[in-house]
Amino acid sequence: MESFRTELENPIVEKDILDLEKKIFEFKNNQIDEEKFRSLRLARGVYGQRQQGVQMIRIKLPMGKFTAKQLRRIADVSDEYASSNLHITTRQDIQIHYVLLDRTPELWATLEKDEITLREACGNTVRNVTASVMAGVDPNEAFDVTPYAQAFFEYFLRNPICQEMGRKFKVAFSSSSVDDALTFIHDLGFIPRIEKGVRGFRVLLGGGIGSQPMDAQEVFSFLAADKIIPYSEAVIRVFDRHGERNKRNKARLKFLIKEIGLDAFKLLVEQEMKVVNHQVYAIEPKNRTLKEAKFVGAISINTSPAFEAWKKANTFTQKQTGYVAVGLPIKTGDIASDKARLLADLIEQFTRDDNRFSVGQSILLRDVKEEHLPALYDALEQLDLHRIGFHKINDIVSCPGTDTCNLGIASSMGLADELQKVIETEFYSLINTHEIQIKISGCMNACGQHTLAHIGFQGMTLKSNGLIAPATQILLGGGVLGNGTGRFADKLLKVPAKRTPDVLRWILTDFEFNRAEEEDFFAYYDRKTKDYFYQNLKHYSAVEHLAAEDFIDFGAKEKYEKAIGIGECAGVTIDLIQTLIFEAEEALGWANEALVEKRFGDACYHAYNGRIRAAKALLTSVDAKTNSHASIIASFDTNFPAFKTEQSRSFTEGIADFRNTQSDKAFANTFLEETKKTIQWIKNTRNATVE
């Protein structure tokens, strides 16, 4: 691979990128283990995809916020390094595909010229912080959550407490009790409130979807805004120490809380609050100061039915008088790079350059003057971005599925195309309603959020006469209830994938003709009951007489073959003893760097991680329990009593100092020196054992 040098002004970012380049070189030359390299690249947004030899790159955009300049930059990068397509995700990220590994450092450096990062977009980290697309312009908001979500993103980016947790950690900020940011499915969710003139948040903890969805639980009805980051730091530190690290499907925060109970978890957090870096962390509630749009055309009037239908379905009144937000439904979240560049031109012309990618995989243009809507509509029509139905029934959410994902079982995007055709040609009267949302995931991991849909579909397989066919599991009755609550969809039955459009036809036809007046989908579904739908749909699940086309998935030409790779959503578990000792020494090096820079809290956490990794190396050699930091701490002294004899204090006592002491300069110096001795003792013990 050819080396390159960046021209970035930020030395921290430049170091990150050059380190990635170095690790790629070491990996290619067999100098570092494949699993260790995988863990590192995931935390830099570099993700394996279904096709061999190329990578998916996840671009991290806090709150989905982007400018015209950033959109052009991403489009240019997709042309230069990827497939000239931008895929909007349900976490307000952008993904680009078919990138060569060797080119990822250069790609990253190019993005950073416009302050766009890949850091911690994947892996066992704090993932992209999501927020309501209307934050800052929402007439119903208590205040703009944007500065708080941005501060959260900045505080935990590169923070040593969350670089290699047992599992990923997801955070959302809703602008109001409508809760369109879905706080109830997040590890931490925040809904803004004002009490006695003080800004704060209702705080939810421990939610998640996937194969075992769980509602987040309220831990504060009101927490002052300057406490949310200290509290979140304590939560993450507890999760890092006590979270499961071996059983990937039981490693999310929701499982830890379920195992020990919410009260026990809250007690651990309360204890951890004593040693977080800040007891109070003030966040400046910045006012939105934005440049005006460049539009200089004539003010026009459009009274056509098409314009009026679009305006009704896709525009939203802002709290700023005279301005509206405009939704652009993006089919399956995909927008070509050339179209993205043209859209960037319109953004500069018609908006104040504060726009958002949505969790519904679409785009919201904000701060459009109401009088400019006819001209904007005409411009969007030229780009074929004027389709009505923003976040409505025809704006279907879909993960990439078998198009690019290693874990995809069935073609979710191909199915989305078919279902959209059914809706727009046969059920056009339903398009202007938001009360039915359709979501599709290509597997049980729910990246398409199918368990939250009014009508959800999950990719599966079934067997018929010894052959495997693509299938779809049907789910009904999920969705958002508001104020941090929701309902997860009921699983009904599994049908051959090619029959899924007919299933949707039956459901929508029944809804149109059999719902009571003014009855929404929830009320209709609850009144009819799950069994009603099962009885009426079960004939679609028969597999005795499948046709040849039933064995070919949507968008495919060849007969279906189930091909599932290794998932990377949660990073990897590394148990190689020598690798762990290397990581311990590496962490100690980072600790010393932080100490020099007077980041005493970071220095101590790096040193703590170094001790844990070194201890795990020895415990692995004796087959002790190492599935969490807590179990490593508890097991070490039992298995290696000589440590206390030779070091004058036990391993547990040394960790207790870290857990119970504020990390000032004096403590950091002492703790790092003791960590150095601890790692050396473990290395000596390991070497003596090998010899």
C-alpha cells in the first residue's frame, strides 16, 4: 500500500488517521492479529461487507446534522473511493460501500477537511448520538436539544472509558414528548423538560431492540442539564466494568440491568458518581445564528393539486415565524452522489444550511421561507425529490439486507421496492397518513427497526421439499406512543418472501374497509386482535406447492442460497494472551501521554484498562472467568495470591483506589507507577509459566 500524509490542522485527528494507516500496514504484513485489527478498524468506522475485499465505511454525523459543503464532500468521497451512492441509516449516519481497505485512511483525511469523522461509528463504542430532526425548530419543544446532543457527542468521542466496551452503546435526544427520536429503545434516552425555570431532561435507561426488545426505564423524571454528562459517564463506566464480554447476544446494557435489577444498577452508578471527572458539566444553550438563504428568484404562486398535496404531506411549520421544514422521502435511504451534489446547491439556495438526515432514512430541509415553497417544489421536481409521503406509509424504512450486509438473510431493499409499488399504485389514498409505518430488517438484529413498526417484516428462510427459499416474518402492532414509551410488534407468522406483497395488500384492504371511524392502526389492531390477523393470513404460509419464482429473492436472478457471514456490529472478543499483554502496555502508553497533557482522569482510565487487560491475560491461561471486568477483578487474587505477597497489596485493593478516588495529578502519578509494576509482574509471571 502507498503511504500518504495528511494536511489536517487538528493533531489529534491526524494521529488517529496515521495510526489507522500504520495498523493496516501491520495487518497486511502479519504483524498484528486479525481480530485485534478488526476491533481497531471497527472503532474507525471501517466495517466488513458481504462482498470480499471491500469495506463499508460508516460516516458519523451527530444528530444527522449536515451542511451543503459537507454533503458535497461526502458525495465526492463516494465517487472517488466508493460506489457513488450515499445510504442514510436509522442512526442518522451515512454509509458508503465497496471501499478498498488501503484507501480508508486517505478517505478519512479527505472527510475531515470538512470536520466529518469516522471515529467510533462502529464497534463497541458510544455510537452516533441521534436526535429529533425538528430539534431547534419544533414548535412543541421545551428548548433546543441540539447543543446538548452535540456536547454529549464531543465529550465521549475518543473518551477512554468507552473505547472497547463489551457492546455498543446508543443514545438519543428527543425534542419533545412526541419522542420521534425513539428514546425508549436506547441505552440512554433524553426528553427535555423545564422545572422552575431550570433546563433538564427526563432520563430513560436500558432500552433496546434486536431479537429481544426491551423498553427503557425511567431513572429520572427530571435531571438538570448540567448533570446529564456526569451521570452518563457513571453509567458508561459501570457498563464497561460489569457488562458481559463473552456472550455477544447477552452483552447489551439492557441485559446487565435485567440480570442485576434496576435498583442494584442505580446503586453502582451512584457509587461511580463519586469519581467521575466532573460533578457538574455545564452546556451552553447556544442560540441558532444562521446565514440567510441565497434565493434570488421571483416569488411564485402554485395552486396545482400536486403542489398542494406535496405541501400538505411534506412540509412542517417551524416555531420560527414564516419558516417551514420540508421533508424529502429517500427511497430505501439511497441517494446517488450526483443527485446529492445538486441537492447541496438547493440547500444553499433555499435553506439556512442546518439540515438533518432522519432516523427514517430520509432528509429534512429546515428554515425554508414559506414564500419560497413553490420555487423549491419546482427545483425538487427536477431532481425527482418531490415524492410525497415523508415518514408516511410509503416512506419505508429498510436496512441494506443481502445487498451488502454480512448478516443479511433476505433482500430487505428489494422487498421495500415491491411494497412501495403496491402502496403507491393500489393504496394511494393512504399515503397522506403517518399512522402506519412500515419497516424491514434483513435479519433478526433489527437495524431496520421492524419490531417498532405498525407493519414490520423480517428476513428469514424456510424449507420446502428439501430446498431453501427466502421468507418473511410478519409483525404487527408496534410503534411509538410518546413520552418515552412505545410498543413492540407482535410476531404473527412466516411466509415465502414473494407472497409478502399479497400479505400487505390484505392488511391494508382490511384496514381501509374494517376500521371504525377515526380509528388509528393501534386501535384497529387491538380491537381485531392478533389471532384475527393470524387466522386470515395463515394460508399465505403454506409451503407445499411453491413455484420456481418463490426460490428467487427480490432483485435476484439466481436461486436463493443462504449465505451469512460473520457479524461485526458488536466488535470482537480477543483472548490471545500475548495480544492482551501487548494491549496492556499500549494502554499504559496512552496513560502516560494523557498524564503529560494533564488529562488526569483519562490517564487513570487508560491505566485501569491496562491492568484489566494484563490480568485477563493471566486468567485466560488458567481458564478463569473473564466475561466482565468485574469478574476479572474478583478472580485475580484468588488465582494469583502471590501478587499481594510480592506487591504488598492485592490486585483488588489497587483497583479499589481507582474506583474510590478522584483522579487528580498526585493520584494519577501514583496509579500509573503502580500500573507499570502490575503489568511487569504479570509479564514476569507469564514468562516464568511459559519457560
